[in-house]
Amino acid sequence: MTHAVPRVDAMKPSKPGPTRTAPPRPPDKFPGGGRYPAYLAFGACGAFLMISASLLTRGIWALGNGEAAWDAYRAGLGHPAYLVYHVAAFLGLTWFVLRLFRLFPATQPYRIGPLKRPPDAVLVAGLYGLFFTVLAVGTLFLGGAML
Amino acid sequence: MVDVTRHDVVIVGGGAAGLRAAIAVSEARPGISIALVSKVYPMRSHTVSAEGGAAAVARSDDTLEMHAYDTVKGSDFLGDQDVIQYFVEEAPKELTRLEHWGCPWSRNDDGTVATRAFGGMTTKRTWFATDKVGFHMLHTLFQTSMKYGDIERYDEHFVTKLLVDGGACRGVAALDMRTGQVKAVLGKAVILATGGGGKVWPFTTNGNIKTGDGMALAYREGIALKDMEFVQYHPTGLPGTGILITEATRGEGGYLLNSEGERFLTTRDYGVGTKAELGPRDMISRAIMQEIAAGRGIKIPGKIGEYAHLDLRHLGEEKIMARIPFVRELSRTYANVDPVHEPIPIRPVLHYMMGGVDTDIDGATEIDGLYAAGETACVSLNGANRLGSNSLTECLVFGARAGAHAVQYIAGSSGGEEGPLLRQAEDEAGRVEALRGQQGGGEKITKLRESMNDIMERGTGVYREQASMAKANTEIAELKGRYEQLSLDDPSKVFNTEIIAALELRNMIDVAESVALAALHRKESRGAHACPDFPTRNDGEYLHHSLVYYGPTGPRFDKKDVTLGVWEPEERKY
Amino acid sequence: MSEVKKTIVVTRFDPDKDEVPKTQSYEIPVQDDWKVLEALNYIKDNVDPTLSHRWSCRMAVCGSCGMNVNGEPKLTCKDPISSYGDTIEVAPLANFPVVRDLVVELEGFMDKFKAVKPWIIAAKERAAEEGTHRQSPDELADFKSFSMCINCMLCYSACPVVSNEPDFLGPAALALGHRYNQDSRDEGADERNEIFRDEGGIFSCSYANECTEVCPKGVNPSGAIQQAKLNNVVDWAKSFVVPRRKSS
């Protein structure tokens, strides 16, 4: 995890220089100023992915261990703590996606395969289209409407 | 004792000419040891600021002969025609090599290298990478130089003296800016590639590092500086800062307008004929100055003076962004003007020195083993006026040739004793040590620099009056005396930029001295040297190169024949 | 041009005298059309000749004058002084050892720069007589924006990974390597990708995007690195199907 303590070996030359140097400072606004909090939060959203993935694994395990285990798992999902987590994860991952989509167009090369890269607006619209489609399909599926 | 390092070839300067020379040396004899000594990291070298392009014949409707003739005529017949012939032949090969090394030249739709029109050139022969050509060439050369293991860099080392013994140059004394120590960097040959000295003048496109160091180093060792009176005023610099707006703006179709919105180069006779904005730089700069003198300049409130307009609006945003985007960035950042919507304020600005260290076609000087290339040299390619886009190519062609010849030279040189060289380096270390933080007589760097700038602007501007040139000579001599009284404030050793500024100032004053003397002696108007007292060219008396030699009691003037051979001088009219 | 007084708070450090960096304030008259660099030059020329800073071209292309201004990495010759209040703090670039005052140690960068092999790698060298390569405007555009880096180091000063992973090659060097990988004249991508995938390569980047945010020339190093990541993942996946060409 990143921290604000200076690394005295940042950008250090492979051969020591001939005169004494003052150690490097970390970026002046790190971690609390400028755009850094957003970046750190973006990284921290990885925790949601990790927790949700482990819960999903736990669910699959329960499914294979009989009806009682599955019911207990389902009951667990109704626990207030889980509901709080669920809302937090939803907000966090939504924000994660928003930042990713904001940064994404600039990562695209001049040509994607044989085609010239479309204008940023088209790329962003495409990303949101894909995102909401997946979200809608997922919601309908989990809500039972597609079963 | 000073630190001593030993190499085969020592190159001073890490711009286009120095880097090209280094690569040429390494390719001529792999395994050879090269020292590349530069007062800045090479990617900071002023080549980086060149914008418009590099000339070489590329199109089927062009010929080497046409390029040669354009250059001869542009030089006002003071260029050496054998040099020009060699230059135009090598130019396409050199630019092609740069293409192989990765230079991102702009392209035609069919994938061939694109060329654009430039002043004084009869057809489109200027290769370009949008309008950051010097930047891309320099970075391509620097990055490519890294694959040659033979090149050892001495970055941020300021050369204070050439080590010359027994008539041969065999190293340099260099002040390591990091430690404040003087080192002896020895070699069997030395190549100077330190660029020009535009900072001698106050209003210049040149960066802070352009202080004529190589010229002064050679001058103090007794080598002549040649054709120093010819300094080029670029027609289009931003008022105030002097930041360059490339000639490519006119190559792409830009207009110059006076305060009445008139395209004066087409409506009045300034000798450029139908070329209009694509006339040579000396003529266009004079035309702008005359428009201003006639009351048709645009007035700026405050100290900056009057200017003309460079109008690009008719080119449209798409073309401006495709061909000259840097011009737009510079205009917006430094003049608060968007050329898509408004004309750019411009005025003539000191840009380039045609003169420099006198060399032959191989880049060799009067001292054995000492070579020079690029703006610091005067190989007599540019004569009395350089054509835009010839100088980047010149750095490559003559950097490579000087490198190749230095390798040939050292094969036949037996070297010599180190003792005398080391003693010189020791003495030099003592002098530098004494200068650092010296008490002196109260004179200050800033004041002296301002005085020098002022003297040179009054004495050697676009137009040169005899009286003002004579005065400049006297005043520069006085300034040399004042320099001896310099007082410095910084006694620290590590990265002391004050002592560097003091050493640079000494170099600039030496360069200024040679310019002032050569200018005074040329009582005619030729190329960039325009004297209202002698308004015409006088081939009978002045078809010769000027030489200025250093002397402890003052400079000495001499002259040298021009090599003709193909084209006899004729009236220079476009 | 109107003239106002501003206080420039400059970080000073002289290893001959100072144990650690300190600050020094200069109250100077400034013109409102100045850049921050002009204020430093005013101090150097008229107030304190012992101040050390690097600069040259003053037109945003030589890359010498990068510094942290009020905590943000800036190219000081391009940074208008009018965008700040009465007090402006100028410090050396973050993430670099400091040699003196505003001058930072660049050798570490030069090592990283060279490590990505920033030159054309081709199996066979062409002779000049063979003429230029054909490169379409599209092929040029594939890499052109990544060739615009002026090595001003602002990206290194802003990158949070640089301060934590000393081996990280960093934004400018990686973008430069990617520039050559994308060049139709180059055949060295396999060689460079091995370096890219190694410790301190592209996968050390955690996409802070600070490099792209602070770049004064619109190079977008972050975009280059994300592209390189994708290229390398695809390259890696392909290696299961087609054996990778071994580089020399």
C-alpha cells in the first residue's frame, strides 16, 4: 500500500552521485490533496471485488452442500450487515466504473485494429451502453425475470 | 591534481552536430573511445528549438543543382561553392539516415516523406515533422546515440579551455558543474559543436545556453572567427520574448501584414519579387523594419516596440493543427493570440550566426586535431545569409564529416606528451577556483550582460550605421576591461550557476568583439549585413570572407578568398 | 502591463552548507504576463545570484525548467504567474534527490531512459542509398503523440508509484519504449516487452493517471502504459498458441 513517507531511493542513480543530495520528497499533495484521494479510492475499490468474489465462492460452495447450507447462505444475505455492505459495494463499484470510463478514452490508440479510433464521445457512449446493458440483464436474471 | 580521463575523440556539445559527429566516429571505427562533453543534458541542446524543417532534395521536380544555386544566391555569393556542392549531395542521405533512426518525418498519403516550401528555396524541399523538427531530430539522435556503447557522456560539464600543445589540440579542461571541479578530458582530436551565440544580443530566439562557447574557445587559441558580421534576423519572432514563430507558417501560406492590413511584400518592392513571404530572411526582416520605419508598424503600449502581423487565419484550423500545431501552442501561451482567429504579432529577431570558427570543408581548423561543425563553425555554407532549413541539415552533413575526418586524423597522429596538457589543465583549475565567488571590483554579471546586449543591438542590428559600429568596437573593448572587475557572490562548489554565467559572459564578450570588428570592416551591404552608408554590394572590394583573430591587446582583422567555381556573382533579385 | 509585488518562496539547499533543504522568501515586482520562470530569473539576476535553477529555451520544448509550483509539477516557463496568488512556493521536483536548490539529480532517469532501448531495432540496417521507409500517415499517427516527450520529468514528480518502487521505470521511459514498439519501422517490440513485463515495468503502474494530468505536452504516458499492458497480455495469451519469437 502506498504511504507518504519519502523513499530515499526514489529516482536514485545506479552509480551514486559525486555530491551529497537531499532525499526525494513524495509528491507534495500525496496522499490527501489534489487528485490522489480519488486514485487511492479507485485502488481501494479492489477490496469490494475481493469480498464479493469470496462471498460468491461461498455461495457456490453452499450450493454443493445441500439445501440446508444453501438456505443458511441465503439467510446470511438478508443480514443487515450484508445489506449495508451491498449498498456500499454498489456505490463504490459504480464510482469505480465512472472514473474508469472517464479515463478510458485516453488509453485508446489511434487505431483499434484496422479501424480509426472513434471520437471520445462515441467511446464513452459505448462504454455506458455496455455497462447498463450488463447491469439490466444481470438485474433481470437475478430478479428471476429471465429464468 | 586534476582528474584526468582519456579518450580517442572528445566532442564538445551535444546538439545535432555533436551527436551526429559522435555517431559518425563510432561507426567509422567501432570500439573507439568517445567523450561527449556538454554543459547541458544533450536533449536540452538548442537544436531542440528549431521548428520549420531540414532541407534536402527529395522530389522528382527538384535537382541538386537547384538546391546548390538557391543556397549560393541566398548566401549573396559569399558561400563557398565546393562546400555547397558537397552539402546538397550529402543532404538527402543524411536526412534518410535520420529516417532510418526513427525520426518521425511527416508523410504524404503514399507514405513518402513530405516536404514543404521555405524561404529562398525554388521548390518544396524542406523535410519536416510538423513544426518541431529540431526537437524530433535532436531526440532521435540522442536516443540513437545511446545504442553506441563507445560514447561516454560528460553531461553538465562546461568546457573552459582547449588543451593545445605543439600545435595540436588534444583535449579540453571541463568544469564539472556538479562538483565544481575542473577535469582534464584528453583525446587525440577534439570536435567543437557548441552552437551559436545568440545571447550576445538582447532580443533573440536563442535559449539561455547559446553563449558562443565553442567560438570563444577556438578564438582564444588563435583560430580565426570567420564572417562574424553576418548574423541573421529571423523575420517572425514574438515581440517581448523573441520566441520563434517558424518560417513554415509562411511556407504553408501565411501572410505578412502591416498596420493597414496590407500584404506589403506583394504591394511594395522589397526585392523579393513574386516570392513575397517566401523571400529570404534578410530581405523580409529588412522589409518589416522599413514598414515600421515608414509608420506602418502596429504599436504596442509599453516597452516592446512596434511590430507587424503574421496572418494564418485563411489556412484554417485543420491545416494549422496538421502542419504547424506548435505555432498555435506558442502563440496562445506566449502572445495570448490564437492564430486560427487572430493574426500573430511578430517582429525581426536575432536568430542565427552565419559566422563561426573558420574551418575547411572537412571541419578542420588551423590547429591540428581540432574540428568544428554546426552553428559554431563557419564552413562557409551560408555565406552572408543562411536559407531557412539549411542549418539543421548542415549540422548532420558537417557533423558527420568532421567526425569521419577526426577518425582519419587520429589514425595518423602519434599523440604526444601528456605533461604540458595536464599543466594547462592545472592552471585552468586554478583560474576557475579563483573566479568562483571572487571579490573583484564590484562589476556585476547582470549589468555587464545588459551593457553588452545594448551595445550589440545598437551597433549590429538589422541596419548598421558606420558610426554606431565604430562605437560598438570601442565600447566592447571597454567592457572587456570591466569584466576583469567582476564580483561574484556564490562561493559554493556544487551546481554553481553563477560561475557558469560568468564564464559564458566572457565567451559572449569575445564573440561580440569579433562581430563588431568584422562588421566595421565590411563597408558594403551584402546578405544580412545592411549598411545604410554603403547601400550596395561591392564585389570589387568585398567578395571575401572576413577573419578576426584574437589578440591580447585587441582583435586583428584579416580576409580570405571565397571559393566560386560554378556561379559568378550576379545581382541578387528574386 | 501592470506590475505587482509577489512573494516567491523558494526551496534552497546547498550541500556544502545545509544539512536539509530550507525555504527562502523573496518579495519581488512581477509583470502580470510573466511565467514563473521569469520570476526566478529576476531573483537570480537582481536579488540573489546564488540561486541555482536549470533553464534554457523558455518556450516549453527543452524540458529543463520543471519544478513543483505550489505543490504541482509545472514547466515553469509555461506556467503563468497570474494563475497564482500573492505567494508562490517553488520547490524542486518531488521524487528526485536534490542536488542543489531547484536542481534535481537526473542520472536515475537517464538509467531508466536507456533501459527501454529507445532506438530503432531492426534485424538488418538499411543503407542511406536504399531510401526512406514507406510509412503511411496512419502508421505515423500510431506512435507520433508518444514521441512528443520533452523529458521534463513532471510525470515522475507526480507519480505515486515512483515514490514507492525505486525500480519502476516510470511514465516517460515506458511511454518512450511504447513509442518505438508502435513504430512501423521497428522490430524490437519482443525485446522491449521482456523489459516491460519485468520487475518495475508496465505492470507496476497502478493507473493513477497523474503523469497524463501533469504532462505539459499532451503526451499521455498513462495511455501508453495501459496500451502496452493490453499488448503484453495479448502477446502472452498468444504465446500459448504460437511460440514467441526469441529475441537475440
